[in-house]
Amino acid sequence: MLLRVRVSLPDRPGALGAVTRTLGAAGADILQVTVLESAVGRALDEFTVSVANPAVRERVAAGLEAAPGVRVDGIWETFEPPGALSDLGVLSQVAANPGRGLATLVDAAPALFSAEWAALVETDPSLQVVRTSWQAPENFSYPELTPLRPRTISVPDGPHLAVTPFEGTSTVLVVARHEAPAFHDVELTRLSVLSDIVGAIVGKDAW
């Protein structure tokens, strides 16, 4: 199984090596490392690792929590293999069939962003769910989505959301995940750019 592991660690020589050694000792095979941010003496890094079974996941968590100066922000399952250029694959599908472009994006977004579900929501004149991915809950109380701009929202006792509008419309894409940490600005920017490109491909007639 593939996992995303997000950790905050001291931004000093040797700190990253200590984390990678901890992951390796726990039985995790590191496939990719992404630096999300580095500021004020600390770095926020996200690892994609492969583990043989859930027991390894528990060892990873225990090992990192015991590492000096390391804070675990989240460990969650992902379905996006590193280096797969998944965004380009989705854009290729959209370009091949623009009529299903929005549906393709909604269906693909959960896997692309290591999330549970996604929805296309119309906000004007009133909130209306246009389409959801297959794991979306039937009755979900969406928070206020206006003003329309890319942003992250954490619902109390609910999921973390990444929300981005389609330019020139009152429609937004909502991506949700429950067990993972909140969406990072890097992820939000990626989602916004992907949505902008899909919106340009499908054109205004899609709404």
C-alpha cells in the first residue's frame, strides 16, 4: 500500500537523513520526497512511501513520533503513484472528450489529491450539488463557499476541504479528505491550476 507521510522537522543538516533512516528502519520504502515549505528554522516535508501492510504503518508512526524534533502532521493512504504525471493523464482525457471534462475531473480529483471524495457545486442563485464522485456522502452540509476564491476550509468535526472556482462561473470544485491533514497551499495551487485548465478546455458551454 502507498502512504503519504507529512512531517515537520528541524531545518538543519542531518534532520532529513534522520527521518529517512527512521522510515527505512520501520520497513517503509521511500518513493518520493516533497518539500512543502521551509521557514523559521523548520521544514514541512511530505513523503510518499510503500509499505507491505498496516502493521508497517503503525511502526512508521511510532518511529517518527519518537524521533527528536520531528512532529507528525499526518499519515494517510494515497492512490497516486509518484512520477505518474497523473494531472497530465486527466487533462488528456478531458481534451479527448470535453463534453465529459467536468465529470472526468470530479471523478479523478480524489485520487489525484489523496482525498476521499469530490463534488461540483453551483453556488448561484443557491447552493446546488451538480455532481459528486462515488464516495461522496449523500447528505453533507457544505460550508459557505462564497466569496468564490481558491481556499481551504476545515469543517468542525468533518473533513478538510479544498475549494476552487472555475473562472467566469459560479461553480466550484470541492475536494474533501477526512483522515489526512488539511490541504497545503501547494496542493491548493495545483488544484486551482488544474481546474483552470479543465475549464478552458471544456469552455463556457459546459455550464
